[in-house]
Amino acid sequence: MYQPEPQSITFSTLISDIDKGIIKIPQFQRDFVWSLEQSAQLIDSIIKGFPIGTFILWESDENLRSIRNIGGADLPPTPLGSMCQYVLDGQQRMTSLYASLKGLVVKREKKSEDFSGIYIDLTASSEESIVITDISELEPTEYISLQNLLHGGISVLAAYPTDLHNVLENYKDRLSTYRFSTILLRGASIDVATEVFTRLNVGGKSLTVFEIMVAKTYDAELEFDLSEKFESFMLELEQVGYETISASNVLQTISVLLKGECTRKDILRIDKQDFIKIWDDAINSIKSAIEYFRNSYRIPVSKILPYNALVVPFAYFFYKHPHKPTNERKTYLDDFFWRISLSERYSNSLEGKLAQDIKRVDRILKGSQPKYDHHLDISKEALIENGGFNANRSFIKALLCIMAYQEPKSFSDNSIVRISNDWLKQANSKNYHHFFPKAYLKKKGKEEFYINHILNITIVDGFLNKNRIRAKAPSKYMEEFNNENAELLNTMETHLIKDLKEFGVWDDNYELFFEKRAEIFKEECKKRIIATTLKNRS
């Protein structure tokens, strides 16, 4: 059982422990953001004897991934035989003190800040700011840099008027004898340490599970750094358009592979060596799942994948069954995918539902059809009722996946439409085209719900959408494409518009078009779901 130990340490001990590599900033701490002015105020409080808060340190022999360079200084690893003390609370203050006392240049994203520019105003009263950063209105003998005060030696101090010598000695003494309040956690597990950190930062952003696992799984000997591993994996996913898969999805996958569950508590309880050992196989299983989405369902980019979390049960399947599914397994697995997507199953209580679905995947692995207790309605009425276009909804994404499966071609020349994650971030994306343009339908007095409906959406290339179609009536712009695209009938079939006349396009009949498209999407959904368990009104 760990015991918090209240302590107090001097300036010299604090700086010495940082210099030796004993005190470290763990990876899950935020970047150093304090300004030069904030640091000067902190030193000012110390000189005046004010309390500056307690540092909370966690002493551990766990080799966490830590930020070695406090304030930009190149610090050594923790000495052999010594326990590391990780800063749980007070990182901004501690880094500020260290940078100020060392006179470091701290590199920011956009600029660098020189922390040697902190000075003591020798003429200031106790009611004024004694520690300052602006010396433009002072004479050289009226101020001294913090560096010179602490490290300048007799010759530097002797250069000041004799009536200021007592002031200089007094300020130097106040800094060197100031005692910092600390609480040292000895013997606490990483779970306890990160819980302490999270509770201390209630007003800020809680630690993510990933940030904790980055710290927990770091292993210098095995050269395992989860942060670097994940970043490398993301670079691979970018190459295939699946970079929206999250760190959480990866951790959930590893957890279900090891435990069958994936709550925050389950993930944090994963043994470090077990995590490292399964990493490569887990990543390969996720890659297999993604390849299956891309090839079997022709989902070109992850932005239209109904849920990123779908990689979890599918990676589990491929971990247990490395080969592509065939026969009953394929039928049941595909049925599983579309049921999850069209029922919007993962829109809440994700972790619990993933655990339930892992058991369903176990049945599929045995060649048996799982039983489902969640409702699925893919009737034409349901498609219309639920089809208001929202590019973030699973149901809508599932229908976009059905569109993408057709490999839609350009209206103008029958070339393949390239679908990009960058273009699919919002509902007015370049790839999303209202077949009956919104401006056109608004002039006709149509309701917004029916104008901005998935049944009115096709996937086109951005140039076509912006430069050729605009707000023209479908009969007008389609006549132009009919004159330049000899394959137009085949092109339109790739957009699930089987016949321009039958769908009311030449007559600009939106009601007929809407009805026909509802019918065709109903049939496409039916193809993907095992029929015996459907609720399917016609």
C-alpha cells in the first residue's frame, strides 16, 4: 500500500534532482505553456515568501516514456539504482522555475522565448513587482538579472553601489532558502498515479486512456514506444485513406483480443508485456479488417465507414481467422456489418455492445448465425423517414457505402470518381451532389427535409459539382452530359439511377425520382441482410 509523504525541499535540491535525471515530466503531461511574464510572477512570489502550491511527485521504478528535456535542457536518464520521480502536479511551475534559474531558451511552435530575460528590480517596494521582464525605464545599477543574482559571484555583486549590497544579499538568500512543498507518492501503481493526476486536473482535460497507455507500455530495452508505433501506423493508414481510425479503436482491439472486453478499466489493466507482445498481430489484424472493408465492400475511405469501431470486431475475426471468409462465415460476417451500420448500433454504449458483438463474431467463426436482439427496419418508409442527410450518421454512411460500392462514374465522361477523406468532412462536401439541386428545389417550394435527403444524393467529382451542374434543372444539365457521354446510361446505373425517363429526370419530376430511389435503396439493403430475420414492409 502506498503512502503520500509530505516533504519540503530547497531550490538547490530541486534543481539538482532535475539535473541528475531523477525528476521527470511524464509523457501524459501537457506541453510547457507558461510565458516569461508568468514565470517572473512566480519568482516574485518566492522572493516575497508567498506559497506557490504543492508539487506532487510519484516515485516509481516503472520506466515510463517521459519528456526528458525540461524547458529545453538536455537532461540525462535516471541514474542506475535511483528511483524516478514523475511530476503529477506542478509541471508548469517546475518547468518555469527550472527554465528561469537556468536561463534557458524555450522553443515554442511559433517562436522561442528566452528565460534569461528575468530581472530583479532593486528599487521596487514590497508592494510592487520585484521580479520583472521590462527594464527599459531602469538604470543598469537599478536591476540585476536573476542569473547574475544567483550565480554571478562577488565580482558581479561588488559592481553595484554599496547601499544595494544588503538588498542583493537579502534577495539571494530568500531564493536559496525558500522551501518548496512536495507530496511524494511512494509505491503507488500507475493506475493510482494517473488517477491522482486526473483528479488534480478536474478543471482541465482529463488524461485519455491512450496517454496513460503510452506511459505505461514504454519499454526502452524492447524499443517499444506506443506513441511512435501509433504514429507509424497512422502513416500507413493514410496511404489507403483510413487515417480516421483512432487510437481508441486500436486499444479497444488489443483489449478484446486479450480480454474479450474493452472498457477503460479493462484497457488500463492490460499487462505491459502482454500488450507489447500482441501489438504486431493486433495491427496486422486491423489491416486485414481494413482491406476487407476496401475490397469486399468497396469502401474507399474511412470517412464513410459507418463506425470506425467496426474495425474492432472485424480485427478480432481476422486475428482468429487470418484468411478471407468464405461460404457461411462470409455471409454471416457481411450480414453482421450491415446490421450494425443500418441499425446505428454503436451510437451509444459502445464498449458494452462491442463485448456482446465479440461473442457474435465467435459464433460466426464457428460457422453459425448469431442471434440479434436489436431492431432493424429497412423498409422504404424507414429509409425515407431516417434519410435526412447528415454525413456523420451511421445510417447515412451505410447508404453512402452502398453508393461507393457501385464505383460511381463521372456524368461527363464515365471516368471513375475519386472519393477523398478530405472532401467528405462536411455535408456540403465536393463529393456529395444533390441530384436535384437544392436551389432548384427551393424555388419549387419543396421542404428542406426532402431536398437535403440521402435519396437525393449522388457521389460525383468536385469539378463537376462546382462548375457544371450548379442550380440547373436535372433535365437541363443531364441533356448536356447526354450529348458528350456515350455511356451515360451505364454511368447513371453506377449512381443507382437505372433509367432517366423511368426515374422522372427528363420531366424534372422530383416526387417520382424520390420514390424510385427509395425503392432501389430498399432492394440494395435487402441484398446485404439475411432475409429470414428482417422486418421488411413493402
